[in-house]
Amino acid sequence: MEVLNQLFPSESQMERLKSSPESGEVHLLNLFKFKEKAEYADGRETNLTGKEAYELYGQPMLKVLEKYGAEVVFYSEVTGLILGQVEDLWDSFVIVRYPSRQALLEMTSSEEFLALSVHREAGLAGQLNIETKIP
């Protein structure tokens, strides 16, 4: 199994999201890998770690999520691997509940999200987003 952390969905992943926006409630498991040192696309100087830059995105996003009916269900740092094997372990993860895929799509195209994303992109080396749904 090949694992590839990314910052944005592929075209096919976006099409899947858009194919049934009124999907009902979904949960996203977000696995994060932070850069050692934050790197801003505009070249600004910073002494922030990747995690610190991501936190400048993550904390204000709690209010943005709320506007779209979404909420953080659980957040934790990853401390080790008990079963299986991956080349490089993620640093932390969060589970976010969305009322629907449509809410996720609207939130990720909002002005607030786009403005805060500069810190997300500066701090993350990549991530995996795994959609789950309670049967």
C-alpha cells in the first residue's frame, strides 16, 4: 500500500465529493504531518515550527466550522504505532463531523477558510483525509 500525504484533493477526489453533496452526516479523519519549520508561500520570514503555523489556522477554524454546522469530535497527537507499519508516522489527527459533504464543500470555499489556509499550507508537509460515515 502506497501512502501519499497531500495538501489538496485530486480532481477525482473532488468529483467524488461533489457527486452526492447531500450525503448526510460524515466524519473526516484528518492525519497531519507537520513541516519541521513553517514555510510561507509568500516567502515571509518566520521562526514558527510547522505545528505552530498550523495552530494559527486550526484554532480560528473552530469558529468557521461552527458556522457550517461542523464540529471537532476528537483531536490528539500520534504517539506511536501499535500494529502495522508505515514509513513515516503522522504527528497528530483530528476527527471532524460535518452535517454533509455540501457543508464541507461550502466551508472549504469560504473566504474565512481561504484566508486562514496560508498558515495551514505553511505548516503542513501533507495530510490524509479519510471520510467515514456511521452506518
